[in-house]
Amino acid sequence: MRRFVATAIALAVCALVRAAPAAEGVPVRMRVLTYNCGSGACCDLSPWGVSRIADEIIDNRVDVAGLTEYDIGTDFYDKRDLVGELLAHLSARGYAMHSYTVPVIRYSNGFQVHTILSRWAIEESERHVVGGAMWEVQKATVSPVAGLSVDIFNSHIPCGGRERYEPLRRCFEYVAASENPHVYMGDFNFGARDSNFMDTASSVGLVHAGFARHGEPTLSVGPGAYMVSPLPRQGQIDHIFVSQGVRVVETYTNYTSVADHWPVIADLEFSAPLLTPDLGDNVRHPQPARAWDDAMDAYRRRNFASAAAQLADLYKVEPGGERADFYLYSAGCMQLLAGDVEAARATFERGARDFPDRYWGVWCLQRLSFLLEDAGEYREAAAAVDMFLVGYYDVVHDYVADATLRPCLQRLVRLEARLGGDVTYDELIRDFAQRYEGRGIARACHWFLAEALLDSDIHAWYEHYVKVGVEPRKLSNNHVRNTKIALALARLGDYERGDAVLYGRCLTDDVPRPYQRNALGTYWKLRYPEEYAIDLREGEPVTVALSGPRHLVISGDGADEPSGVLTLLARAGRLEISVRVTDDVHYNPMAAEGIWEGDSIQLAFDPGLQGGDHYDADDVELGLARTSSGVVRHFWKTNEERAWDELRGDVVQQGDETIYHVEVPYDALGVSFEEGATVAFSFAVNDNDGSGRRAVLEWSPGISFSKAPGMYPVIRLSK
């Protein structure tokens, strides 16, 4: 809740806020978005990808967003704070949002988080846990207008089977207990055609937005949705539910995404009294924290002139303070919203003049450039855009921010045309690269010049690439782009730098990564070369140890984390795989396809060595576990034409050790035991001590968080 320092001031403000007599039942619109935006090799949470998520929010004018599978501080995304980056992108473009973030999965470094974003202040927040890992509901209360509070709930329900219905019911009951109008959204991992799922929601009074408007769910699963088996069958697993009395105006999907899900958007209409705030000059506070609260309260109530005045007061209190540039920028934005263009122009001019080397001072230049263009002062507008680009990249050091550089250069092309000039985008980007060599803007231009040459001239590409001047892993987390970059570097002999570019970890530090173009020639596939294969001779076992941060993908609390030893043995027409896991607690109550959530192993094979970043026809993934009902074997992906009925598997417990043993016939893999026969193979160990999957050990990436056979080590059979 926003707090007033003195009760007397609170009462005074309440007395000044009057309800208009005819305002009862006035409709209030809210646009909400749910987006699973960050899992798997097909997702891009590079700085460019985060800027695209900001684009989704801004372009669709979203008021409230619920994001799942987002990270803070993890190794997957170079320990970056993705929430902070997204908020910065939004604020920088004049679309500031409040956030409430909760960690849901702890990794060896950082967390996977759920985040609720709101254009209005979040007045209350709560985290409600109903079970193990990810079985929780995130709640934030917002007030679109005074007198109306809306509860926003956000979840990411784990994958699994029928055992999920009971904790799901508890989630729905918690949401339905809200006394305010409410919205419940997220990735539920249940299809809208699942009658038990839909019945559970309707039994507590929740209404599915898609069915309410169109009589069918809104598609949410993108083309990369191969990673979770229910997705292609269900069509939608991301849902928006509303309480009764909330009108669903429209629902739709934006079919552009940086992830394996599409964002689902709903226009909702609530009913509330319209309160007209009248915050006079007598309700002014020189203390910055209190004045900021008043400014944001005025903004939330759409009283933009009052908000601008409050922010101007803040600047006067701290004209050279740490946040002075931000106060000026915000005041200018409020003046624009209030329709006072001249005052806004003066404010942005002051911010650009007084704070040329500060973040918000630089963005004052960007805002000023638009006002100058609107006024027909094209030469001055072009100069402001030029100065903004130079200042932005000096301050931000984000050399791959496509959402900033490209539109600004396109604006300069347009402004030059208005001035009678004839300059192209390519000419501009080369001009900036030469004029400001050594500065941030030049590095950003070299990055984009390099991007254009990557597929055609790797020598010219490399000349620009090295001028970007940042560590390779900082450039991007886009799997396809990184693979192409690593291929080019490998061709140029720079194996070490190429390996550093790749997302994910290598089997051994000294093995260069090879790459191979797919049949269509549209992207690059990753594959381990046969010359780096592990030789497995008939009758001679090979062992591999897994432990510590190198193989630990998800970490628990740091204590009693599992370790394992793999033993491979080829004999009698079979590939024998034994995994000895040391773990203090064995727990797996799951069944069939859900066994991965408990203590278990997952094995994956790429018999044809096609590699790539998704499964194809001959790839196989299976799991083995000892559950409360005995030994369970399950195939998530297999080729039914193979002789998998001959597969043998067992799980034996000995104290704090669990031994998984699988014997795979060569016929099932489609290989014969002859000199040089090969198969790509990897495995993962899942650990659950009774409160959800808390740790995963992987031999190589490509099983737990994406299905990427190209990451698997190659086993070469020899006599």
C-alpha cells in the first residue's frame, strides 16, 4: 500500500477526492498479457530479445503483463538481471511499469522468476505456495482508477500427469477467494480441451477469456513448441481467466515472439466509480520520497498536470542529485500527457543540456527530437537524434540493442529526405562507424555491419566483429546466431573464441565445436565431430563422473547435491548403460510421463548423428525411475519401428546410492556392431528430495531445458 506520513494529510487528500454523481458503474478498460518468454534453445533472451519483449508490451499498449520463465543472475544468460533490463527498456521508451517478481527455481547461480508488470502502482503483493517447485501463485493488486482495485494472479504450473489436478484445484481456490475483481493468467501446461482443467476453473467461478469471447481458446504455442510433448496436441496452454462480472472485450495472439510461446492478450472491462482527484497546491511535500508518491498517485489517477508539477518540485529540491535527470525526464513526459507541449520541450531541453552524460539526460534528447520533428524543425531534430545515439551508447554500452539503433537511423534517413538529402540506411551506419570510431555508437554500427556479412563474407564480417570489442558471450544468447558466429570463427581458425560464443557448455574444455548446415540451408546445426568421439571397445567399460557446477544445471540449497558415475559397456549386441547416483533421499511418487519430476534418469540418443537443436524421426528419449509403484520406464520420444520391446531396465537402491541399469539393443538404435559405428548419446539425473525437482545433473546440454541432439557426445563402437 502507498503510505502517507501523516493521518491528517491522508484525510485531507481523501476529502479532496470526490466521486462524480453519474460515475457509478463507469467502464474501465485494462489490457493484460500473459507470456512464457524464456526457455529453450529456440528462445532469445539476449539484449535484443529483451528489447523485443518490451516491443510486445509497448506496441500492444499492455497495462498489466504476467511473465513466466524469466531469469535473474543465471549462467544461462550471463548472470544478467533480465527483469531490470526489461524495465529499463520500457522506461527508456516512456512506458514505465511497476514490477513484482518472485523466484521460483533456484539455479547454481541466480533464479528463474515470475514477474507481474503494471502501468499502475502495485499496492499489495503476495506469494502463495501450494506445493513443491513451481506450485505457487503470485498476486499483485493494482488500481486502474481510484475506487477500483483489481487482483492480478500469475502462475506457471509444472508439467506432469493427473496427479496435478489436486494442487491445481488449490491454486484456483486461492484465486477465487479474492474479494476484488480478479485476473488469473500464466502457463498452466494444461490444454483448454482438458475437461478436468476447465471444470476445476469453472467450479470456483472463473471464466476463460478465450471461450467467453470466441467460444474457443486463443492459440499460444509457437513453432518452437516441440520441447514439451503436450504442446502440439493442445494448441493453448497459456490461459487468461477472469472473475464473474468482468467483461471480455477481445482476446488475441501476437504471432511474433522471441520464445517458444506466443503472448496471449485480452482486453477486459471492469465496472467502477469514476473518482476525480483534485490535489491542490496545499498538498505538496518537499521531501522527495513523499513527493514521488504524490506524483505517482496523480499519474495513476490520470491527473498528469499535477504529476508534472510534483516532479518539477522534486528536481528543484535536488537539482544536481542522483535522480535529477530522471525527475526532469518524467516531468517532461507528464507535461506531454497533459498536452503542454511547450513546457515539455523546455523541460527536455534542460535535461539534455544539464545531463548530457546521464541515462535520462540522453533520453531527454530523444524525446526532444520528436518534438522538433513535429514542429517542422527537421535539421535540429536530426542533430538531436545524432547526439542521442552517441550519448546512448556511451552511457549504456549495449552494442546489440537493435530496438535503439535501427529505428533511430531510419528516422535520420527520413529527416534527411525532408531536408532534400538522399542518404541510405547503409550509408548512415557506415558513416557513424567511421566518424565515431572507438566510441560506443561505432561499436554498435560495427555489430550490425558484421551481422549483414555473416552469411556471405566471413573475412569482411570478422573485420567488423573484432571492432565491437566485447567478450563473445556478451553478444547474444540466440542459439542460431551464435552457432553461425562460432562456425565462422572456426573457419578462420579462432576455435577458442568460437567456443566462447556458444550458449551452453562443452563436453570438454579443449574440444572445438564443429557445425554443419542443414538440408534446407536455412540455419546452422551443431554437431560433435567423429574425430572427437569416445571410443567404446567391445567388453571394455568406459566411465564418466558427474558432479559439481560443471554438470549441475539446477542447484538446490547447496547441501547434499547429487553426484553420479556413468559406465558404458558394449557386449552381446547391446549397449549397457549404468548410472550410479549418490543421493541422501530417494523420492518419486510420479507416474509415466511425469517421472522426470522425481528421482530418475533421462537417456537420449541420436543414432543418425543428424545433430541440430530439436529431435527428428530417429531420435529417442526415455526415462527410468523407481516410484512408489515400482520400476517405471517411459518413452517421451521414440521410433516405433525399432526393437524397443527388447530394452531391459532396472533400478536398485543400496543405502544412499541408486543404480540405474539399462540395456539397449543395437537394433533399437539402428546401428550394427562394426568398426566405426557411431551413436550420439547423453543423459541427465533428476533429484527430488520431496519438495519438487531441486537439482539436475547433465552429461551435456540438450535434454533438460532444450532438446538439442547436436550437443550430445558421440560414442564410437570399435572391436
